[in-house]
Amino acid sequence: MAVFYILFSKAKDRYYIGYTTDILAERIRRHNANHKGFTGKTSDWELVYSESYSDNLRAHTREREVKRWKSRKMIEKLIKTQSSEVLPGSEHPE
């Protein structure tokens, strides 16, 4: 099982896009820990979107797809569709 996810930091007013095969709550905890890297500067990262996949490759492919958008507007549209249509953690239609 793997999860594609999007985090948001109010302090940075930025999104972080990633995927993991770890337990999602643990991965978010590590993002919020003080460390070097993009998410290490603040500790207010919150999960705003996720999609579950049966394998690592599909989650990684989805991460790359969304990162290629390079569009905050499209990311926010995706987040909005989940909050109105899909339950968090449900299997993403393929």
C-alpha cells in the first residue's frame, strides 16, 4: 500500500506534494520535525489531500503527474474535489 499526499503550511503558504509507503501519520510527523529540507523549516504541515494506491509505482506516478502541473490553481481544484466527492484515504479511481 502506498499513499500520494498533499500537505499545506500556513506559515509558508505553500503546498508539499509527496508519496510514501510508510504510515501517513508518521510521515507527516517527520515532515513537521526540525530537519534540513523544504518541510523542515516549519512545523505546521497539515494533510489536505490523499489518494491510496495498491503499490508504490502508482503513487509515485501520481506524485510526478501533479508536480508537473506546476499550478497552485490546479492543486487547489484537486483538493476541493476530494473534499466534496471522495473520502480521505479512499482508493483513487484509475
